[in-house]
Amino acid sequence: MDATFWAFAAFAVFFALVFYMKAPGKMGSALDKRAEAIKAELDEARRLRDEAQGILAEYQRKRQNAEREAEDIIAQAKAEADRLTEETNSSLKEMIERRTKAAEVKIAQAEAQAIADVRAAAADVAVAAAQKILAGRVSGDVGNKLIAAGIAEVKSKLN
């Protein structure tokens, strides 16, 4: 008995033992289970990928909507700022015009008051001069009456 014979015998016993223990069936069923697990994992991965793509598309739509809304808000804010600037400028212009007119009215009043003051001063000077002149020429009660009448007349005409 040669070593080759013993190697062949050990090989035959090994295969007999493997078939007796139903190793090929177990290996086949284990490979089938592994293939089914891999197939289930691939199906789950496809489902998750599809779900992720759906979520991504939804968030992209939301982002686009948010960007459009932000652009609308910015446009409205610019329009409001322009409107407020326009209103402020027009109200400022109106206020300046009112103040200018008020200043012109005050100037006109001051001018009228100055003219009245100058007339009153001129009347007083004229009355005083007339009084001196008449006092030197007319004397007595008649002179006093004439002076008083002249003063009253000059005052009424100058004012």
C-alpha cells in the first residue's frame, strides 16, 4: 500500500463524509440565502435611492420657491423704499415751500411794520415841527385850538 493509495482512500473518505453530511446542499442553500440577502439589500438600496431622489427633488423645488419668494420680497422692499423716498422728498419739498411762504409773509409783515413805524416817526417829527412853527406865530387859546386840530389832522392823514 502505497502513499498514493492512502491519499486516494483519504480523498474518497473525505468526499463520502462530505456527501453524508449533506455539505453540497448546505453550501448551495447557504449560497442561495446569501444571494437572496444580497438581492434584498440591492432592492432596499434601490428603494432608498429612489426615496432620496424624491426628497432631493422636493427640496430643490422648495429651494427654488424660496428663492423666488426672496426675490419677490426684495422687489417689494425696493418698491416700498422707492415709494417712501418719493413721499419723503415730496413732503420735504412741501414743507420747504410752506416755510418759504411763511418767511415771505413774515418779511412782508416786518416791511409793513417798518413802513408804519417810519410814517409814525415822520408824523411825529412833522407834528413837532408844525407845533414849533405855529407856537411862534399863533398864541393864546385860538393858537392852542389850531395846533390841536392840525396835529389831529396830520396824524389821521399820515397813519
